[in-house]
Amino acid sequence: MQIKPILASLRWHKAGTTLIALQIALTLAVVCNALFIVQQRVTRLLRPSGVEESSLLVIQNQWAGKPTAQQIPALLAADLDTLRHVPGVVDAFSSNSYPLSSTSGWSMGVRYTMDQKTPTTPSAIYFADQNALSTMGLKLVAGRNFRQYEITDLDARATLAPPVIIITQALAEKLFPDGQAVGKRICIGNAAPSTIIGIVERLQTFSGSFANGWVERSTLVPYRLLYGISIYVIRARPGQLDDVARAAPAALFAANRMRSIDAKTGVQTFAQIRAAAYKTDSGVAVLMGVICVLLLAVTAAGIVGLTSFWVSQRRRQIGIRRALGASRTDILNYFLTENLLISLGGVFVGTLLAIGMNMLLVSQFEMARLSFIYVIVGVVLLLLLGQAAVLTPALRASRLSPVEATRPV
């Protein structure tokens, strides 16, 4: 195949050639960055929370009448006893928050010493008792669990200064890369040092982009929160989660009606919590995917339309070439090569646009840098799409007989 005649023909059709090349370039730039965003969002959607999500239920309870700090311990104990006697319940405990929460949560900076000015890392803070690990299904990889005598009451306005704590493996690796975290002492906030007695494999922090850099750096503290709002984390037996979700609030009201549980968000399974936490990520992933499909479809349609127009314009030239001995394969290869040259020019410009667009997103929205793998995949995808789009009109052109092609229209 002679490239020179094809280049001469493209110079003759500058407007159409430039438009298709720019369309390919813009599509490549957008698709590469959109797919990169989709991959990041899907990765967030799939990251594990560390808890037995299929069996967990969260109830957010608000006491009526503003009970005092002296009254709340008895109220909590009565509620937990009630919940543990609900048919289908394995265990339960009270906390200040839970993984993937978008409405509540405590976080504090972790320091090696009290006089350290800048925290080494933030950490999510979860109140827990000796039943928390078994309730959430957390895997203890080192050390031990809390003991009952270590669990104490803490007023919401009091200083958080736990004598012992359990941390996640991600937090342990951040603080002690040598792997020897159990028995070490660290400071939660500005409090006196706490001794690490155990390490759990994984426990995710809250939802929201602010926690992305420390998503699994969590700390369990041995406290019961003395506050007017209590959060109960409940583990149900396999297959009985829906039954427990209906029975548990009813049992609480039957035991003590001086409470309020929101009809919409007061009782949530972890499937609902995960869906709410990642609603934005899911929406962005779907939107970016739709944009990619539409852009690729429009680009393919543009290539088909332009090639079909050129075929109709070149019917006489095709007929003359066929009369001079050109085969159907020669005609087909001509149009495929012509489109390939246009696509190569487009993907070259598109690669520069994709990198420039990503640099803008990095500077303005703190996104990660685009991996060049996405650019390579995008280039290959656009080239294959272009060749597939031009194939039908090119085949139609190759089937024209010399007599039909040179016949006056």
C-alpha cells in the first residue's frame, strides 16, 4: 500500500480529517481520565471494612428526658441485656460510632510522646468493650482482647485517656514498622500514654474523602460513652438479620419507651450503611462509565459517517482503480490505512491532552497521577474502535464493481 497517495488525499480533505482527528484526541483524553476515576472509585467501593457486614446491624438510640451521666450506665446495661435476649442475636455492644459512618465519628491524632507537637497520624476512635471484637467479627492477630474490669464509663466532655488500647494492623505498621507494636505506649490526642494490648487485622474508619489517607488506622478504647445518644452494634445469626432488624427496636421500646429511634436511619444493616457511605463514589463511577460509552459511540459514528461520505465521493476513483486491476483487498486496505493514519494523529494529540488534563485534576482536586497504562489502553482501544468503525463502509467500497462505480448517478 502506497502511503503517499493517501496522505495527498488527506491533505485534500483537511476539514474532515482534522475534525475526526480532534474528536479522537478529545475522546482519548476524556476516556483515559474517566476510566482512571472509575478505577479509583471502584477500588473504594470494594475495600473491606474489616467487620462481618452480612450479619451486623446498627441501632441509633436517643434517650428522652435527658438522663444524667449517673443514670446512663444502668440504661445501657439494660438495653444490651434486652438486645442479647432477642431471638437471633449473637451479641451486642454500645459504641460512639461504627465503620463507614457518615453521621458520627471521633478521630484524634496519635503521638509517640505527650510533648510531640505534630501527630504522627490521625486515627478513628471506637468505644468498645470485651464483646466488641466478637460482635463485629474482628480478627485479633496479636496480643489480647479487653477484659471486663478494664471497661470504664466516660462522659462525653471528659478527656480521653485510656490506659490500654487495641489498634489495627495498618496503624501498627505506620507507628512501628519493625512489627513490634504490642506492649508499646502511644498517646491518643494530648492524653497520657496508653499501652497497646492487641492488634486487629482490619477496621475501617469513617466514610468521606478526608479519611482516605488513613482509612484503616483505627483505635479501640475500653469505654462506655455516657451520652444522651447511644449506638448499639448488634450481630445476628446467619440468615436472621432482617428478623433481628424488626425485633430489636420493638424489644427496646417494650423494655423502656423513654427513647427515640429514627424511622429511616435509626435502624440500619451494614449493607445499607455501605450503600450510603459510597453513594457518591457509585454515582461518579456510573456517570464516568456512561460518558465513556457515549464518547466512544459518538467517535465511532463520526468515523463511519466520514468514511461513508468519502466512499460516495470517490465512487468513480474506486471504479477506475478496480478497472486498472485493484482487488477488493486493495480498496479495503486503502480505507483502513487512511483511517489508521487519521487515528494515529488523533491519539498522539490525545495522549498530550490526557496527561495535561490529569495534571489539571491533580492540581485542582488532589487526584492521583494518571498511570500511563491507562493511556496505552486508551490508545489501543481508540485505534481498534477506529478500524472497526471504518470496516463496514470500507467493505461496501471494496464490493463496488468497476461498471457500477463509474456509472453516472
